[in-house]
Amino acid sequence: MTTALLLAGLLALGAMLALWRLRHAPARGSRKAALLLLQPLCAGLLYLALMPPSRPGDAGTLVVATAGSDAAALAAAAGDAVVALPEAPPLPGIARVPDLGTALRRHPGSRALRIVGDGLPARDRDTAAGLPLAFAAPAEHAGLAELSPPPLLVPGAAFQVAGRVSGIADARVELRDPSGARVDLQPVGRDGRFALHGASRAAGETLFELRVADGAGRERDHVDVPVVSMAAPAQRVLLLGGAPQPEWKYLRRWAEDAGLQVQARIAVGGGVQLGDADVRLDAASLDQLDLLIVDERALTALSRTQRDALAAAVERGLGMLVRLGGPLDGGQRATLAALGLAMRGDDGSAPLRLTAALDPAPADNAAAGSQAPPWPALQQRALHPQDVALPVLARDAAGDAYAWWRAQGRGRIGLTTLVDSYRLVLEGHGGDHAALWSALASPLVRAQPRTVTVAAPAWRGERTTLCAPGKRIDLRAPDGGSVALLRDDAGCAALWPRHAGWYRWHADDGRSGMLFVRDPQQALHANAMRAATLALVRGATPTAAASHPQPGPRWPWWLAFVLAAGCSWWLERRRPTEPR
Amino acid sequence: MSAALVRLLRGARRRRQAIVWSAGLPLALLATALGWRLGGPQPAFVVATLTLLGVAATAVWQARRIDRRALIRRLDRHHALEDSADLLFAAPATLGPLQQLQRGRLEQRLAAHAYDVREPWPWQRLLAIVLPALALTAAVLLWPSPSTTRPVASPPATAGSAGARPTLRGAVLHATPPAYTGLAAADLPALDAKLPQGSTLAWTLRFTTPPASVTLRLHDGGAIALQRDGDGWRARTTLQRSLLYRIVVDGAPLDAALHRLEAVPDRPPQVRVLEPDSSLVQWTPSAQGWTLRFEASDDHGVAVNAQLRLTLAEGSGENISFREQTLVLAGSGPATARRFARTLQPQALGLQPGSDLVAQLVVHDNRQPQPQEARSASVILRWPPPEQTRAADLEGSIKQAMPAYFRSQRQIIIDAEALLKQKRALAGEEYLRRSDAIGVDQRLLRLRYGQFLGEEAEGAPEPPPVADDIPTADALPLADDLPTADMPTADAPAPARGAHHDDDSHDHAAHAGAHDAHDHGGEPDTRGGFGDAGNVLAEFGHTHDHAEAATLLDPQTRATLKAALDQMWQSEGELRQGHPERALPFAYKALGFIKQVQQAERIYLARIGPELPPIDPARRMGGKRDGLGDRTLAPAPRTPPDPRALALWQALGDAPGDADAATLAAFSTWLSTRDANATGTLDLIAAVETLRATPECASCRQRLRARLWPLLVRPPASAQPRAAPTPAGERYLDALQRTEAR
């Protein structure tokens, strides 16, 4: 605006000067008047040539051909102009643009976009946001449509790979470990969803493989599932038992085997205790702890001072897990209610199944070499929290919750009704027992700063953001080359990965992270692009029309200026024929 | 144009072509040599073709340039033709008389004299082209190439054959499988093979240049040295276990190939029972015979003869005797799936009612030196014992058995004898009272033992008459001679039990006939008298009582017991009357009978119910607490798995580094302790060897890493703490909590 004002001021000054200079011009009557009139006219036309008046942008709807679009779909799409993005297949007679931003600049004033094909790539989604979008989504590609890989694990932990398969009838999905052995096999549900289970074995990153087969057993799709596990930082755990139970024995053994620093104190009645003698429940020692596992009897037996100290320690971040070992009496219910875990239910004993009751495909399961004995049916107390909105800590095979937690201050209090998980160990499922307690304890343990970050999987050649705090980081591509990053203040940077595989980074402050990059030649990529574009369509808030007024054409003003200037020159140059 | 002129023109053109070729050929040679040096034989061939084509085209083009005018000019150089050569080419009709005359003259001269119209050899120009071209060609060909000076990846000092490394000219691996397999000896198509264990292998290797020594280096460090034999190298060995080997020539591996020999162990034969189709067969004496058919299969062959082992089990209860005999059967059919059949006459073998005949086939395969043995499942032929009258069921097992404390017969005798000793010291009343008390004990004991007989001793209804005579006490034989009852629960096979539950049709007669495993306590025999309501269930129902509480007694035992009860009754009578000295003989006799019963059979006493006395909380932990106190729990010992596989797996996940070799070496040491025939071991060894040979190969690293995965032991999972929030996030969380609390 200031430029325009400055320009207008300069031109006005010029016109004034010209008028001043021409005030004694040797001309007569009408010629002089025309000459004087032409000076401001020239100035005005010059201004308009330099700053052409904007016109209301109205180029209509821009049709954008993306990957997977064809001529028929383009012909059916109504619009005023058609462009093709680089991903689109060869389309005769349609202008190619390097990206959507360029297309919008070349077609100024486009009021709406109509997307044809699979959808907009990540590069163009930000550009399209805010414009009214129309997207006639094609049918999903047959294969994987969604996939959620496991988060960062500890070695030995169980994990779940959930996702959705589209377009394949009677599909079955299977998970294979890095050596190619089948770990899990499930038929997909009616809605195409599935959840496969596996277990990590060692600290490090590795790739499981997920295969999708159709009803005839032919492989239709497969994708690598990145699994990263890192040894957890050291943690201190205290076990407080109100009575000796086999559950405590195996819980203590798990904690010791898993490398936790364990203290245990188990009352055997009459004031006699088993375990570590120097367990103190004051603020200082509780703040040293990361997790306290306590049963309802030990909890009730605590003094009021100890209970207050415990509540305060949880406020400061301690994790606490209450496990129910038997029927609750009134005092125990009141104690739980004071922790915000008021329970309801008849407090009977109910069976708890942690694996699917029926094997979905017995024949295939046998082929999978599942030599492991079946899981025993465990027991739980038939209790539910009165607060139905409590977050769920664990669910059984049927999806019913048997453990819950709630936040208190910076800490968390959990409760599990599982009674006899030790039977897993006795019947040959020691690893699963450990994984079960790892899953129960992990959300509750005192929070600790992470030194390893696992970014969500990205696609080769597609923009992704990588947040890597630290002063100087060293990002290595799968081929061993170093990648330079231009990071903002938060340590995040955009990255266009050129190779599929593991990108690893190490910061100078000891933190590290990794990013798995997939090859985009997969149904999963096309389906993800489609879903992202659909989300863009649904989330689009159509702003006011003609959001960007476009500069009008300049050439008429230049022409008029040149004519006017020529006129002025001619009038000024022409001398009167008769002598003065 | 006359023929002479044509000949002249052709000669001139040939000379021109020869000149072009003689200049072009050295140039083509130079280009070809350059192509050879820069690109190898194929580009050289292409260059040669193209340059020769170019020279040929130039030669033709140059020759064509000699046309009629050029020929006329060259002819006119000869004075004899008097500058009139063009007359020779003009049409005769257009010539004047003088011109025709002159033309005639020229033609005469041409015919008479051979004029040379060929151009002379341009020696100087040719030499200027040819000599430098040839010199350059020689230079190009002889210029020392950088590749010959570069040291090839050959060992620095290979003895004897410096420069020329021996390469394999021919390799033959001849395998002779063990004779018993029946497989023909053959030359294998490759140096890798999968062969039966015990095969003899013979290598014959031929090399381009004779090496000093050739060995086969095995994966475990062993080596097989090859012996020189003419122009070849030979070695023989017997394949006992799977192995990987490399051909090592003069101390250095011949190539990167790692050959693999897999030993397939001989499987033991499998025997299947074709007939009978169930493992327990009931024998009826009317049957013609017992047909047994077996099928034995093996990977290489089953011995023709097999042993049919027959065991005859006679007797019942604990008095079972066995007799074994073995028949030799000859098989029929192909060697890999032989069939054995035999029809037995069980009665001829000594089968009697109540005894079992167990048959089992033992086959051998033809492995050398020791054949492998396999046995079939046992099939049992059972001749059910004749209908036996069983003792009555114990009513007490149905009723609630209350704990009853009663003295044993021996205790009664001891008490009575003690009373007799104190007789003098005691008053008459007291003596009678104590004798009476012992008599009450004797009665209790009698009633207790009477329960085994269905209370019949206390006036209960008499059992129906049984087939056997109940012998009196005097006629009873010694306990050793008593036949023991049959206890089917002890040795009946499991399938019979399942079969019972399948057709649980309450057909007790059938059950008795089938002699199945279930205790029914001889219900058919326990029909009580009129009004015995307690037996209704036993009579019409089907009492599945406790196995341990169920009792059944055979008639002899019942008779013995009855005799014991008689004696007890007599003893009781005398005791109640205050005559313990008269009671003692009866008591001793009763004890003797009870001992006989105990030795003859096992008696199952009804188990006392599990009601325990209620816990008195007031008394709980109210006692002395000396020595009780806090105790520390010992840490649970745990042996961590071998870390070498894990270390290698993790090292392979990172970028290649210096520590890889050490980790790899540690892992191979561990791997060498594994059984080579175990699944995956050879693959692992091969992957390790491959990675050692090519440390830069990324896919080899990944392949080895994948093979290591099954070796990793899943550790117990610890807890994964959630990520701590940033300070700003922590403040936000605290503020949120304060808002909620308000």
C-alpha cells in the first residue's frame, strides 16, 4: 500500500511540475488547454499501468488430476480449467503443473477445487486447505487401508498391530517375525478391521511383516511393520502385600527378572513381615519410588499418616497399582473410594480370558506351529468402578475392561481385578506374564524423560516432519549418507526422505530417534492419500469467495499512457507556423 | 564404347580402389586397436566393422569418380592418340569423314598397343598415412595398461604359480549312498547336495594349472586333504553330519562359493495297525480266529521279517502272571511299505476266560550297521471272565460316612489280655464293666466290618444265593490260595472308559459283559429285600460313586469276612458276659481272617468326608511366638541366556563397524557348539561365512540378522514409563488440576 501511495505521490508531483513548467508554454487556446490536461492524464495512466486495478477473481472451479485419474473421470468432472499434478498419468491435452500452488497461481481466482483421482499428496494438502474442495473419492484400493504400528516398546513386551483391509473378501492377515515365521493369523472382521499380536525380543529395531491373503489363500498385499524396542530406564518398585500369595511371589520374580529395583514387604499376620525390613513409607522414600504395587489388605493396614504420605507422593508423580486379591469388606471399599476408585459389583469371582476363546482357524493355527500350551482361564473379582468414565488400563479378549486408572496430580492410580496371573507362569507362559504386568505397570510408572523418539512411519519422497531436539543432530539415511536439516526453534524440520528404510538420528545431548520410511508403491499409500484428502474435504471451511483479488491486465493502460504521452509530445513539439 | 575402352576404364577404377584400401586399412586397424584398448573386444569388433564399411564406401565412391571424361583426359596424355580420344566416345553418325578417319586410326592404335590409363601409386602420400597409423596401432596395443600393474586380490605369495592362479577346470562329486538305501551311486550335478547319512563322497577336481595343495575346509575348522592323482585331485569321505565346505587351493580359498552337504538321517520305520481297528477286542470263543494286520513303512525299506510279540496275561487283581512268546512274520509288498498279517488261534495260545492276549509287532529297517527298531501299538484281545457274583456295594459310600473311632481287632485282643492280667486286682463289677466295654468295641468293629457285607450281619436282608458255596470258616483255604478278585480299574485301557460314557445306556448286563472300566459295584447282585428303600437307587439307578469309596468283593473274600464276623460275634458275646479269656480264641480267629482278607484283596474303605472343624479365631496365633520374626526374601536366582546371539543381532542392526568382527567371532564360537544337524544351524553358519567373506554386503547382514531372530530369547518385559511432559506442559497440567479441584 505504501508503495502505491509513494508512487501516487511521485506521479502527482511530476504532474504538478509539468503543469508548472507548461504554464507559459507558447500555445494558444485549445492546444494549451489540451497540453495542460494531458499531464495529469499521463500521470494517472502511468499509475494505473504500474498498479493495475484488481479485478474480482473469478476463474471458477479448477479441476486437478492426481495419481490414478483417467480421462473418463476428468471428462465427467465439471470445471473451468484442468491441470494435472506430476503424479497423474499421462493425459493428452492437459497442462502439467509441478504442484498445486503453481496451478493456483496460473489460474488466479480459482474459487473451488475439484480433485480427480486418488487424492492430493502431502505436498499439496496445505495449499488446498481453505479452498472449497470437491473430491469424488474412488473405491479404495484392494489391500491395506489403515495400519497402526506399535509404539516404542521395551524388550519382551507384547504389541498389537491393528489396521483395516479393504476390498478383499474373506481376507486373512498374518504377522511374520523377522525370520519369516508366522506369529499370528487372524481373519479380518466384517468391517475389515483386525488386530494382530506379537512380541518383541531384543532391544533394537526390526521389521515384522504383515501379509494379507484373500479367501483362496493368495497373497494380496504385504507391508513392513516397524517394531522398535529400547531398554527402559531404571525404575524402583515397591510391592506391599497384605498376605502371602503366589501372585506376590511371581510378581516379585517378574520385577527382578525384568531388571527393576524391587523392594517387597509382605505381611504374614501377627505383625510378622516377609521381605525387606527397611521399607519406609514417608515422603522422601516414596519420592524415590517409581511404582508401588499394593493389595487391598496392605492398603487398609496402612496408617493414616502413611496413607496421606502416599496420596501426596502420587500427587507428585508416583505411580500406584492396587491389585485386588480377595473379597472386599466395607473398610477396604471405603479405602478404595478415598483413592477415587469406588467399586460396585457383587465381588464374586469371575473367569477372565485373555486370549480369544475360540481359535478362529484351527487348521491354520496348527500349521503355524503353535506348540505353546493354551492360556489358562484366569480369575478376576467381579467389580467395576462406579465412575464409568475411568480410563481403561487393560481389557480381556472380549474387550471388557478388568483394570482401570485415574490421574491424581502428576501421578496415576491404577486398579486391577485380576487375581491369579501367576498361573500363566505355572503353565508355561512366563513371557506373557511379564508382558501382562509390563502393560499394567507402564501407564502408571512415574514419567521419565524419553531419550529415544520413534517418529511415525513416513513415505519415500513425501514430506514429513521430524522433531529432534538437541543442539546438533546427525541424521543418517539408510544408505549411510548424512542428511542436513533446517530446523526451527522447537527442533522440528521438514524432511523429504529419498530412501526407504530406517533413518536414525543422534543428538549431541545423547538423545536419539528413528524414522521408518516406506516405499509408496503400496495400496496403503494410495488409501492413506485418499483418506487424508477426504479428511481435508470434510474439514474444509469454505472462506469468503474471491479470497485473493487478482491484478487486472496492464496492457490497456500502457497503451493509453503511450497514446497520451505521444499526444502530449506532438502537441508540445509542434511550433506555430507563423512567426511570433 | 568398345571392349578395349571398357577394360581400360575398369583397370583405372581398380587402381583407385587399391589405393584407397591401402590407405584405409591401417587407419581401420588403428581405430580397432583404440576400441579394443578402451572398450574391450565387443566395441573393437563394432569399430572394425564400421571402419571397414567406411573404407569400402570411400573406395567405391572414389572409383566412380573416374568417368568417361577422366578416361578421355588420361588417354589424351598419350601422344599417340593425338588428343583425339573423345572421338572414340562420340556417336559415329555425328562425325564428319575426317573425324571418322581419325577415329579409325585411334581404334587401330588402341587395339595394337596397351595404353596405361591407371594412375600411378602415390607412394609418398600412402607412406605418410600408413607408417604413422601402424606405429600408432603398435603403440596403442603395447602401451602398458594400468590394470596389469594393479595387484589383483590374490594372495601375495602363492608358491610356485606366481601370476597364474589355478582355476577350477572341472569338478565332479561322486556320491555312493549306503547300499541298504538302494539308491544308485551317481555323479552329482553340483558340489552341494542333500544325501542320506552315511553316503560315501568322492571329489575329483581338475585345475587349469597344477596347484601345490588342495584341501576342503569345513565349517567347523576341520579339513579334508585332496590327493593328487594324475591331473586331478581326489578325496573320499563319509558323510555323517551336515557340513559346509570351501575349496582351498594353496592355502587360499578358490572362490567365494560355500558348498553345502546336508546329511539326511535315516528315519525309523513306522508301524500302523490295520486290523483290528480298535486296540481292545473282546474275544468270543465262537470266533474263528484273531486276525492281525500291520503295515510298516520306512524311507529306505523294512526288513522282510518282523517279530510278533504275544503276551498272555492271566489272573486278576494283583495275581497276574505273564507269558511271552514271539512269532516271526514274513512281510509282503514293496520294501518301503510292507504288510504283515497273521491269524492267531487264541485258545491254542492258552487264552482262557478272564485273561488277555496282548500283541505287538516289532519291525526293523535295513539300516547298516545297526537297524532301527520300531514297535506298533499294542492290541489287546480280552476274553471276558464269566459272570461273577460280586460283593455288595458299600452302603456307606452312599450314606454320609461319619467319622467313627473304633478299635482294631488286634487292639481288642491286647485290651482283653491286659484285662485278664489285671483280673485279680480288679473288683468283679469293674472287671465286668471293662469287659463289657471291650465287648462294645468288639461290636462296633463287627458292625464296621459288617458294612462291607451290606449290614447283613445285623439282620439285614440276605443276599441272593450265589453260585459259589460260601465256605464255612473251617473250610476256608489259606489266604494265599484265595483267588483274587478282578479289579478292572487297575489295568483297563483308557478307550474303554471313553466308550462307556458314549453309550451310557444303563444297560448293566451289557456292562457286566463288556467288563468295562467303570465300577458299578455289582449292582445286579445287590437286590435287597422287601422294603429296603436305601437300595432303590442301587437297584434301578446308576450310582457313580467315588472310585475310592467304591467297594466290591468277590465271593471268597465275602466268605472270609463273613467267617471273621462270626468269630467277632462269638467274641463279643463272651466279652459282654465278662469272659474275656473265652473270647480270646474267637478274637484271634477273627484277626486271622481279617489278615487273610487284607492279604487277599485290597479293600477300599469309604473315605471320611472332608469336613474340618471350624477355625476358632480366638485361638489363632495366640500361642507362643518364639522364633517368629521378620524374614528377608531371598532373591530369585535366574540364569541369563547366552548373550552372544543378542550381541550379534544388535551389532548387525547398526551401521557396519569395527566391533563387528569380534562379535561375529564370539558368535561363531557359540555356534560351533550347536548341533550341526539342528534346524537352521547350517544356514546360520553359511550366513556367518558369507558375511565374513563380504563384510560390506548390506543384504548379507540383514539375512544373518533375520536368521538370528529365532535364537533370541524373549526377556521378561519391564515397564515403559510414559514420557515426562515439558516444563510448560507440567505447569499446564498443574493448573488444570487446580481448576478441577476448585
